Amino acid sequence: MSKKFIFLLILAVTTLFPSPCRAQSDAYLETRVISIEEQQPRQILGSQVTYQKLKLLITAGDLKGETIIVENGLLPIANPQIYQINHRLLVAPSQDFDGNNVYNIVDYIRRDALFLITIIFLISTLVIARLKGLTSILAMLFSFFIIFAFILPQILAGKSPILITLLGSAIIIPVTFPLSHGFNKKTGVAILSTLISLSITGFLASFFVKISHLTGFSTEEAAFLQAQTLGVVNIKGLLLSGIIIASLGILDDITISQSAIVQQLIKANPAQKTSQLFSSAMSIGRDHIASMVNTLILVYTGAAMPLLLLFVSGTHPFSEIINYEIVAEEIIRTMAGSIGLVLAVPIAALLAVRFLKK
């Protein structure tokens, strides 16, 4: 789970459960483009833009059924949009200095696409994984429930993001692991291994965030969230919270795999010595480390493509780019998660040998 996703989750909670310390913002209007009254190219501030006058039908809320006129392309922007008939748009209403109603297009309405891809995910998981798929979906829903019902509200209330996230993880792990992998010794070993590895990851992240003087304010989302919550949220702690939650998902895979490996090795040769068992588990675990570290790097790389373009643009030296806080955050996030992953392999193998051998 990326830092941006954590910010968006908190903003969602501030919408669902508004804090008494802030006023409610004006509601957006859900609309659909029913006609294009005018469309032509224009020169504005030395740039050519496509001007549109759109007629929109309000499709939800108290004003449902009414139509409004919205102008698009009044100013040159970095990412201009040209809207078509039947496009569903989110519109922000306001008033000008003369008291006239003014409408600005905020974004597309994407719920239908999000709902569709979620349905495809659920169906494919249930069809292929069957009962395991069902229990894993229940585990996922429980994780989101704890995040929305406990972690995010507590962070919004001004509690320590690190402490709350660790407590939330301590609730999530013992419930979701058995749901996904069954109630057995193998799962118990994975739970204990994950808790230990997650604590190490959190300590490393906290230490290096401190000595590298990261503030958490490297993005616009951080500043917006600080203003939205009137400074209640600890942004630096939120950065660490995101690292811990992201690591939790990765550690689930590595610890349960190592536990399963040891369990199968014991079944194959119950008379095998403890040292040999540990050595065999580590031999397989090293291959797992190699693939998982590569996967982790690629996941963070995919989420940080604009940052990587800075490295190849040639406009600034490497030593300067790597010193930017937004770049340093991603490096520490990746390295802390990778170290926790690497250490989880011997921790899980050792605990599995210790408890499953009996």
C-alpha cells in the first residue's frame, strides 16, 4: 500500500466521518454530458486550447434532472481534457463575485469501472481458489474494516500513526492469517514470524526516516491533508505507517511460505536433524528472497515512474536528484521493506523448525 493510497484512505474517512474541527465542504454534483453547445480552438496566454461549452444533466442529489452549462478550456493546463457526449463528470458548484452560479469540472466519475474490475477480481478469485478464495476475500474485508474503523479514525484523532498501525496490524494478522491459510501450527508460526519481522521493519524505517530528516511533506497530498485536518495528523508518522502496512502484505507471503516449506520437509523426512532442516529451508528461502526482492523493487518502481524519469532526464545530476525528499522517501520505503522481507526468511525458518519439529 503506497503512501498516496494511505492519504486517500484518510481523506475518505474524513468525508465519511467528518471531524468537528472542520466545516463541511460544498457537495459535488454528479452530471452527464448531454450536448456540446460549442467547441473550437482558441489562443489563450500564448497557448492553443480547445474551448468547449457543455450542457450537463445533473444525475443525482437534490438537483437531479436539472441542466447546467459548464465551460471547459478557459485556461491552458498541463493535462487538458476534451469531453464527449455521455461522459459522466463530477462538477463543483460555486459563485462569482456577482453572486452568479459558476460550475467547474473536477474529474470523471469512475465508479462504474471500479465496480466492474472489482467484480471480475471477486469472481476470478472464487472460481479458481474456491473456498480458499472466499476466506481470503473475507480476510481482505476484515483488513479494510480495521483500517477504516480503527487505524484511520485513531490517526485522525491525533494518535501516534506508528503505534496505531502496529496495534492495528496486531489485530489484522491473527485474524486474517488463519482465514487465508487455516488454523494450524504452520499459520501460528507465520503469525509470530510476521509480528517480529514487522517490528524490525518499523524500527528500521523509523530510524532512517529520523536520521535522513524526512518530513513526509514531499507531495501535495501531504500538505492538503495537513490543511484538511488542521494539523491534527502527524505526517511523518503517517509516512512510517504506510511503510508498515505495505510491509505487512509482503511478509504474509514470505512467512507462510517458509512455514509451509519446513512442514513439507519434516513430512518428507521426519528423522532429519534440526540443523539440516534449517539449512534446507534456507536454501529454498534464498530463492524466495531473490524473487520477492525483485518483485518489491518492481512494485515501487511502477508506482514511482515520474520520479525515475528525473534520473534519465539529464537536467540535474544524480547526486542532487537522489537527495530530494520525495526520492529519498521511496528509497527508504523500498529498502526498509526489503530488509524486513530478507530477515523474515531466517526468522520464519528458525521458528518453524523450532515448533513444527516437535
